[in-house]
Amino acid sequence: MANVTKSTTDVFLGEMWSDAVLEYAQKRMQLRNQITDFSALATGADRINIPQVKEDTKRDKSADSAVTYDANTDTSRTIPLDQHIYEAKRIEDIAQVQSNQSLFEVYASSMGYSLAKGVEAYLAGKIQGHTQNLVTLATDDIILPAELRAGLELLLDQNYDYTDGDTFFYANPKAYMNLMGQGDFTEAQKRGDVVNPIVNGSVMEIYGMPVYPSTDWSEGGTNISGSVFKRESVYYAEQFGVRSQSAYDIDHLATSVVVDMLFGATLSHPEENALGGIVNFKNAS
């Protein structure tokens, strides 16, 4: 049996796996890129405090009078960096795996997808955990145009503009496909634009909001079957992003690879605060 030497394992570098896994993870991270990222502030701390600046009120200036200074007492939201997730594999015949690009990509994509799925599920849970601005659906997993408009009205009541490009609409697969059958969202003469969802098979946009199907929104029961949220509704940070570590295991004649990341997230407002910029569509049964 040939010895595993430095020359045969040089290509098995942590950076190589980190880059590959990160590439695949980023491809699968969708929610992660639609919220507010404060990772630049995560420098060694186990939490980040984000000031919650209150809305100021203008004053009228009178002639020959001094201006009045406001002394705001701002609260803060804390992002706990407490979500440590990982994926570990023991890969035999590593030199052969490394020399086979297709096989290497299979391992890297699997590990990247696993991490991305963990991040996306955690963020979806945060959004669905918002307890205000609930719209109860008349029929489970069917979001009617009137129900969606009722939800958007709740955003407008809080001075949120759902047409600004930073508002996103997620629905479980059943609810998403039902949107495909509703003329208000798919028929050109009702939409008033050049998009033809019936032909391309994707709703894509409703009332100016991009729409996405996701299995992180469950079907049936009293689950949240869909959510509309603003980019500023969720605060996110990474203590460290995707990293990899590897070591040769002589007992198993294999190489052990561990990829992990440490992150956290919080809602920009408490769950019970209607100002959070989130509307959840909840099943009744």
C-alpha cells in the first residue's frame, strides 16, 4: 500500500474546501441576502447591539428663537451569535476524490447545501415567529387577492412601502402554486404588464414584490403558509462564515473534513410589535 505523503495531500487544503463549499452555500442562500446584514460589526463578540433609532418629529422655527434639541433615549436590538452549525464527512481515498473534479463538486455542493439550508430555515423561523400583523386565511394554504391586499394594508398603516424593491413574499409550495391559478396574479389583462406567468410557470412578482416558493413555510394545520417582509425586518450577522478544517485520520486511512459557520439573527422589532414590517398569512385549521 502506498504511503500518504505531503505530495499526495498538498491539494487537500482547507482553503480549497472552504471556497468550494462557500460557493455552493451562497448559491442556496436566498433569505440570507434579503435581510439586513451586520456581520461587519461581529468582531470577536458573542452578540451585537443595534441601536433602534426612534422617528424624529419636526419642529417649527420661530423668529428670534433658539432651536430645541431632542434628547432621544434609543433602545437597542441584540443579535446573539449563538447558531453554530456544521457538516462533517470522512472521505476515503482522498487523493482520488481530489483528482476527480466531478466527485469533489458532489461533496462540496452537498456540504454547502446543508449549511445554507440551516441558515435559511433559521431565518424563516424568525419571520414566522412575528405575532402581529396576522391575516387568517379563509382556506388553508390559499392566499386570495383580497387577503393579500389586507396584509399589505397593514404595512401601509405603518408607513412601509411594499413597492420599493426591498419587500419579499414567500409562500409554501401549495400556496405558491395556488397563486398560479388566480387571474389577478397571472392574467396579462389584469396584471397590466408584459410578464406572462402562465407561459413561464413562475409568478415572479405580485404587486411589485418578488414571490418565492419555500418548503421552510409549512402546509396545513395552523402553520404560517406565507409571509411578506421588509429587508429591514430581520437583522443578521456572522461571527465567521463558511470555514473548513481537515485532518488525515491514519486509523481510518481517510481524511476528515468539517465545515462550519457561526451566526445569529433577530427581528428588528419585538415579535409582538406591529412595526416590524412583517405580515404573516396563517392557516385557520
